[in-house]
Amino acid sequence: MTEQSAKILPEIILREMTAADLTACHGLSQAVSWSHRVEDWQLAFHCGKGWVAESAGQVLGSAIYWRWGSESATLGLVIVSPDCQGRGVGKALLNTLIAKLDGSKIRLHATPEGKPLYEKLGFVTTGGIRQQQSRELPVITAPELENNCRFRPLCVEDVNTLSELDTLSSGMRRPALYQALLDPQSPFCMEKGLLLTRDDKPAGFALLRKFGRGYNIGPVIAASLDDAKALIQQLLSESSGKFMRLDVEAESGLAEWLETLGLPCVDRPTTMYKDGHPPVSAGGWCNFVLATQALA
């Protein structure tokens, strides 16, 4: 038996995920009523590495990790088929991935059902996420900017700038993610991205892209809450009538504001870190809105 394939129960094995598994993994997410499209799985797999639990050629469980630089990582898309839950499959998948991330600060977002298992594996609650959502976004007015502030469209040449600001805000280095989202030749390219400048210097950025049942705004990284609001409000003002979702940090102050704009909270995942050591942001930058709950 090799590292690529490890037996956990007589009829179930764990093996490394391949691109050929993504349709089956999408089926798993549908079985637990998650909104991910096949394309969302493809982006996740493009940026990370995963493992699956398999029996008789059928994929029964999944988990993916993303290593964002030498010190930071995230875990997500941990799913076990409802017919196979309670048999240790999820625990085995997680232990496999955690072992590959030794030395990294590992972040994940837990459902109420998954939280007890994560706690047993040494994950500690450090905060929470608010999923704000509108099935049909109401008309929202564009923000009024200060005279020294400007919006400009993001382009692929901004990959390094965005990655640097991301590292300052979260400790994660994610050039591969931004390359996938900003490159017009990429199948994962965003619908629109904005850079906010103040006195011609970056003050924040936000991306709008297709995800799940409609559209997603994120990540949103900015130097202040007001700058994050301006970026989000501008993208929302151009998106009336669309299904819109944002996964925001619970303590950021955005959730309450988005409620007033017609995007109520529909879910409250728990933020957890292995051994409870989240990174400290630098220079006042903050990751206000996640790319997704899995990618963070």
C-alpha cells in the first residue's frame, strides 16, 4: 500500500484526488445541499490538493487543502456522503491532510455538524463568519468618494499587488489564486474587480465573480471598514437583480451594514485554527470578505 492509497475500513480506501473525481465531488456537495458548481470545485482543485474516500469505484468523501505560502494553509470542502457518515471517513481524511500541513497555521470554517470533530483534532474557535445573501439584489446606489479617491478596474498585472496586500491582511500568500481570478484567459476569471486608490496609492480591492447559485463578492481587502464598504457598495450598485453572496468576518461590522442593504445573514460558520494561533495582520490591512469559506 502506497502513500497515494491508504485503507481505513475493509471496503473503503483513501487516495489522492484527481481532476476526474470532480464531477463525483460535485455530487457529494449536492447531496449535502451545498451550492457549489462544478466550476467552483475546479477552481478549488486548481489551487489546492485533495483526497477522496472511495469504495468500489464510488467517491464517498472529499477534503481539500490549500497551502498559502510557507506558514499558512486552509482546509475545506470536507464532505462525507450521508450514507457513509459515522464510520470515521471524515476523521481519516482530515488526519491525512493535517499531516501534510505540519508547521502551517491551518484555518477552516466549521458547520455545527463538523465542529465537534474539528475540536477533537485540536482546532480551536477563534471567530466566525456571516454569510450574507440576497436572492434578487435590490437597487443600491453607488458610493460617493472623497476627491482624492478613485476606483479603477483590476487586471492581470495587479496579481502581485493583490497578493502582497493579502499577505499583509491574512498572512497568506495566494498569487496562484489571483492569477486564476484576474487572467482573462483563465476559465475562472472574475466578472469584475476594483482597486480603490487614495492619493494614487492602494487603499483596497474587491472582486466580483460567478459562484454557487449566482454571484460572489470576495475577497475584499482594505485598510479600513469605510474603504471596504465603498468597494462593496460600488460592485453591488452594478449588480441589481442578481443572486449575491458575501462571506464576511463576523466582527468586521459589515454584516450589520449589509443587512440594511437587503442582504440578510443566512448562515454562521465558525472560524477555527489548528491549536488556535491565527496570524496577526500588518499595517492595518484587513481581509473583510473571504474569497470563499473554503479558500478563506
